[in-house]
Amino acid sequence: MSRCVCRWHDAAAGELEWVIASDEGQILAPLRRGGIEELVGASAGHAVDLLIDAATVSTFEIRVPAKNAKVFASALPFAVEEHVAQEPGELIIAVGPEQARHHYPVAVISATEFERQLESLQEAGLELDSALVEFELVPTLSRELVLLLEGTNILAKVDPYQGFKSLSHHVEAFIVSALADQQTEFPKVRVFATPGDDHQKAKELADRLAGLATFEVETLPHDPLTAAVIADRFERHFDFLKVREQHTNEEAGRNRWWALAASLIAVALLTHAFNQYQQATTIEARATQVNERTEALFRSTFPEVKRIVDVRAQSLQQLEEIEAGYAARPTDFLAVLHDLGTTAKRGNLASKITLTELSFSQDALTVSLTAGAVEDVENYRRALEAKALAVNLLSAEPGEEDVVARLRVAK
């Protein structure tokens, strides 16, 4: 199988560079640069690996003492959260193979940034097989120091799962510090450089640092992209596309379970509603039978009765007529009734006023009440007037124990 390995050369200009090679590292088409449409045409029939800009990726090591994959997946966001400023849910997290016990290398990228690097390629119809971190171009063995010369800049890579660090002109200090951290000399230090001036600089660097470690100067044949393919040591530890697809599949699976659960709940509710309807229909049928039997028993007991009145139906009909009449002519019946009751049960009038009878006509309530004294009736009238009610005292007759009074109240 052949592969097209590509990366952005100038994203702002929409320019990429790519190499096509066999899985054995044989170059089938040399390095080319061009636009997205050219890449789509050149990669037809090949698996496509996109290299993600290393500047947009953060790498670090986490410790997760998990016993199984499910526990590890649950603990991963909390372990990552200590190393990043963003919420773990906003990141795509790729985990490398376990190093020391429970220690794992991690590479993370903002999901928004990842989609930005993929968006134009996917819109052009390019189907990617992987999205790998750019610094995996130059392979690194464990406890191996790699120096990469790019013009005047020197990049260092100490760990196979970490990105390059720019050393500028402080390479000696970095190596001394790295050797101290390792507590032993590196088994091997390699210097990568492109042919020409960079290669000569690499030799000069090796001579300058010969007293610190054993260097092997390795010349890249053409460019970093081609060299990595030929080296046949292309790492694939951090495939962000694979991680995103796994998350998408997991989310789709959860959505399917939720949809199934919702369907089961809907079926249960429909079954319950149907059972309730059947029960209500059965009760109504039984009530009809009871009414028919009751009427038959009544007629046999009182044969002289010619017409039987359905009191319930008659009451409902009268109530509907009253409600229809009030709907056609709105009144303040409820508001006035509320004020009558609340006023009689609050303040100094509590337990002194008892409403005994109400009648409503011509938008006014006629109230019969009993009070302890005439003064209580007068205080009640004034309290109602304070609520913007029109109150007429119709009568107030002292009895043996109470005063019986009648008031007409309206809004």
C-alpha cells in the first residue's frame, strides 16, 4: 500500500507539501508543493497522513494508576487538567504507550484548532487516514538525544513522545542539563541536517560538543519529510484523527442508547395511557349499567312516576348556562368575594364577623352577617371601603347576643 504524507507549508496561502511513498519507505513521487486541489489529485488512490503543526500541540507526561480501560478513560481528563489551561472537554487528547509504571506520554490539541487545520482539506473532498503530530517526523529512541539544524536555529528532542525545543545558541548548556537529568550519558546523540551548509554546521557542532557526548552526524537526503519516510521509522503514537473518530463513535453510541431509552419510555407511557383509557371506558360502561339498573328498580318501585329527572345532568346544564352568562357579561364577583372574606378574617375583625349568607345580582353582592356589636359592623364597612369597594348598609338589628346586618357590596 502507498501513502501520501502531507503537511501545511504556508497555511495562510493555502500551500501544502507532500511526498508519496510505499509502506517500505520507497519514494514513489518526490517532494512537491502546491494547493489543496493539486494535493487531492496527487493523493488519489493513496492513504493520506496529515502532519499537524507541532506549534499547536502540547506534550507532557501524566500518571494514571488505572486497572482497566474504563477507569483509565474516566480518570484521563482529570490527569490532563493539571497541565492545560483549557477545559479537557475542549481538547483532543492522544495517549502514547505506557513508559514507567502508570506513566503515559500525552499530546493534546485544541479541538477548534484541529478542526481549523482539517476544515479546508475536508471541504475539498480529501479523505484522511490519520492526523499525526509533526514532530514525529524525526524518530527518537528512548534515552536518545536528537539535534535538528534548521538554518541558524538548533532544535533538540530528548524523548520519543515530546516535541522539539528551540535551543538557539545555548545548545551546550542544554546538553549539560539534559545529561545531568538523565544521570548518565546518552547512548547516542544524533545530529540531523540537510545537505550543504547545514551539514557542515552539524559537523562543526559535533566537534564543538565532542567532549560532552558521542555524536553521530546523520545527513538527511533531501528534506525532513522525505527523510522520515525513507527512514521507515515513522512514529504513529499520537493520531488525533483516530482519537476524534473514537470520541465520535462513543458519542454516537451514547446517543443511540439515549434514543433507545427514550423509545422504551415512550412505549411505556403509551401503554399506560392505553390501559388508563381502557380502565376509564370500563368504569364508564359499568356506571351506565348501574344507572340503568337503578332506573329500572326505581320505576318498578314507583310506577306512578312518569318522568325521572337526572339531577346531575340538570345541575351541569344550569352551571354551564350561568358560566356562559357571566362570560358574555364580565363581573367582579370573585374579586369582591375575595375582599369580603379576607377583610373579615384579618386584623381586629378576626372572630368578630361571621358571614352567613351571600346573594349576587346586578353586579353586586348582598351579604348577611353577624357581629359582636354595631361598631364591628361599621368597622367592617369602613375596611371594605378602604379596598375601593362601594358598600351600602341595608340593615343592622341588634339581637339577644349578636347584631344581624346586611350589606350590599360592589366594585
